Amino acid sequence: MEPLPAEELLGLYALMTEVRHLDRAAVAWQRQGIIPGYAPLLGQEAAQVGSGFAMDRTLDFAFPTYREMGVARALDVDMTGYMATHKASWHGGLYNPVTSRLAPIQAVVAGSVLHAVGWAHGQTLAGESGAALSYFGDGASSQGDVHEAMNFAAILRAPVVFFVQNNGWAISVPTEKQVAGGSVAARGAGYGIPGVTIDGNDIEAVVHTTRWALERARSGQGPVLIEALTYRRGPHSTADDPGRYRTLDEERESAGPDPMERLRDRILGAGIADMEALAGMEREAAAAVDQVRIKLTGLGTQPGAEMFNFVFQESTDSLNQQAEQWRKESDHD
């Protein structure tokens, strides 16, 4: 791999710094009652920021799960709008999926994988040249939806990249107890899809590999499966207690090098920036997170009628009847 340009490395570090600050803050906000729940990504910043950064935002479209805040930030999604889902203000976020190139947050395990393939095949049918980037974890890879998605993607040669963040745990179950065949990437062979395993904590490897896979998909060569090996350094969600299934010593031994420290050492070692410049990024990140908190706490509720308005492009008689009944039985508009 050719080293990434200095300006890209600095931009990536700034993004990762803000993501880590926001991730830690979101956990604190849940404890404070500002948001009811959150799925942390501590330790997965390189995999998320690097893959999102590799996208062509004029062509490609990302399909996240409930943990891809780092991808959202790399795509310059408004973080208050993104966090609105975690505040339960609105399902999927208050940001614009079309302009941001990030589909609504998906809480159904592996649910967005099928959506990504459908969008990608739509690009083929429309004669467009974008590629879909589909996110899911090692646990979700055992879902039937993933089999269906990969099978049809391969048959249709759909321009989609399946990006698996293997963080070592499917909630409380370790990867080796729920992924047969040795790796998720190995499964690609069964569908005739190239499967590659990368160090998901090496952000340069993530950027290079994702760019290659997206370019390959756009050129009509079909889907790619990327397995980014990383580690979930915290709980599965703020409702999870990882101490019930692993010890702190096991966590430290298995986590490996911190992706933030790796990139920092790379920047300092190459003389791209000094500690003072990186400290400035820390201050900017902290200030940005403070603004997100202020805006988030000021968010009101969305109109209840929207739960009927955004189900179908063209509403049905049955749905209209439900909406009318809801209005009669409630005090809402």
C-alpha cells in the first residue's frame, strides 16, 4: 500500500478524535438521562471512519446498523440529527439520508444488508454507477438475511461492498462460537464473491481496501466482502454489562493496539504534525461535542402523525383508517 497523503491522515485523525469524544459523551448522556440508550463504538473508530472516508459521496450510499456513528461523522452527517434516534425523537435520525448518502439507522440485525443490495441493483437497472456500502457485524453475519443478500448480490453482480466489523463479540458470544468456517470473509467463496480480511484498526488499510472494493463494484465486477478485524472495547450497548462474560484482563489482552494511538504514532513518526497540533484537534473535538449536547437537549418531539405519513410512498385505505382512528383516540394532530 502507498502511504496516504499527509492531509488525509490529518483529516482522518481529526475525525477519529471527534468520534471518540462524541462516543464517550453519548455513554455519559445515557447515564444522565439525556438519551435512553446508545451502542458504543469504542475501539472501532478506524474501521468506521476509514470506510466512510473512502466513499465517493457523489456516487455511493452507505447502509448502517445502529453502531455506525463514525461512518456518519465521516460522511459529515449532522450529529444532532444522527443522535435524535438515540434520544427517541425520531426513528432513523433527523438527518437527510439522500443528501448525506447514509441510509436511516437500522436497528434490525442484518436488516440493512438486503436494503443495500436492493439499492445497488437499482443502480444497475437505472444505468447509474454508484456502489452500496453495507455494514454489519460478525454476529449479524449468522443471520439468514445475509445469506440471501450475498446470494442475490452475486447472481445479479450488484455493485455492493459488504463491510463486516468483526469486533470479537456477538453481544456476549465470542466470534469463534458463532461463526463457522474460521472467518466471515471465508464465506464469500460460497457465493463466488472475493472475501478479504484486513486489520480494522489500521486506518490506512481500511481506506485503501474499501476504495479498491468500491471501485471494483462500480466497474461492474460485482460485490466484495471485507472483514475488518477490530475489537469492541466497551459494552454492546448501554444496557449491557460486559463484566458478565469477560474480564477486564481479557479485554485488555484481546483488544490489541488502540487505533487512535496507532494513527497518532504514524503522524508523529512521519513528522506530519506535532503534539501541539494534535492537542488542538482534541480541543476542537470537545467543543464540537458540547454543541451537539446543547442542541440535542433542546430537541422537541416530532409530530405523531409522521408514523403514518412515511410508511408508503402512496398511502393505503387501511393505513388512512388507522391514522384517522389514532387521531380520534388521542389528543394529537
